[in-house]
Amino acid sequence: MKKLFILFVLSIVEISCIAQTRKWEHSLVAGIGVAFDKETAKSSVNDTRSALAIKAGYGLSYYLNQHVAMHTRLTYRHVGTYGLMVGYLDVPVGLRYYLDADSSPWSFGIGPVLSYCIRNDKYDLDNTSYDALVGKDIFKTFGLGLQPSITYRGGRHLELSLEGYIGLNNVKKDYEQTTRREYFHSFMATIGYVF
């Protein structure tokens, strides 16, 4: 009975979404901000460092109704920290809630982000005391995060956003010699052209 009720509710939501006017929007985005590199270790004090972060990419939105849209992007995010450089292809998939499509330009969004590391730095003698690590990748291939955002739509084509990135997993590769865990977080201002 419970499964039938859940299926019924999902069917009603789907039918109401289909009944609404469907609308697709594309966007080009660029942003700049601050990245926070948080390292933790069992036996030492936690350390947080900040660095410059930039990103650029393409976005796609699908409006379910006048208040809710599915939003995804393919962006390149570049982070520099303590002389190390790392670059990710990010694919956020989230929901955006629009206060009122006719009278309010504000929307709020949240959703998960899957990140793929395409620019990985390697250990050298400056950032390790273990010869066995020299030449090995520092960061893992995949990362997972959460992206909250606040967006202001200025006219038909301009979008200004404040976006966060909350790293949910340890991005540092696990080797026998490494004991520290590392998480990336960022806060960025972005500008987008919507078409």
C-alpha cells in the first residue's frame, strides 16, 4: 500500500510537470573566487589555507514549472594552493527555486557536484619528505561536492550568482606514507550569459 501511495504521488508530480510549459535555457558562465583547502590529521592540528579559484563553462536549465528548474553545467574549475595546481571538470546537477518568475529576479539552488580531476599535480621534494612519493599524483581522480547558490537575473540574458562548493570527500590520494586528509571548498562569484 505504501509503495502504491508513493507511486501515485510521483505520478501526480510528473503529470503536473508535463502540463506546465516546458522551457530550455542555455548559458555561458565564468567566475572567480576563493578556494579553501582544509587538511586534517589524527595527530596534528587542522590546517586551512586559501587560494584563488576560477571557473568557466556551459550551463543548461530545464524548467519544470514557473518556480522550479533542473540545472546542470559542465565547468572547468582551477584551484591553486601552496604552489600546487589542480583542475577539475565539474558536473553539478541541482534544483533551482525561483521566488516568482514574473516579479522577482532571485532564485536559490542546491545540488550535488561530481568532479573529475584533469590537472593533477605530482609530489616532488618540495612537498614531501618521502622519496617513494616523488612523481606520484597528489589528488584523487574523482571528487564529490555540494553546490548551494543564490542567483540574480538582471534582464533576459544576464545572471549574477554567488556559488559555494562544499567538498564531501577526501581528495588526497591514499598512500602508505600519507596520513592527512584534504577537502576543497570554495566560494565564487559568477556571471552568466543566458540564451
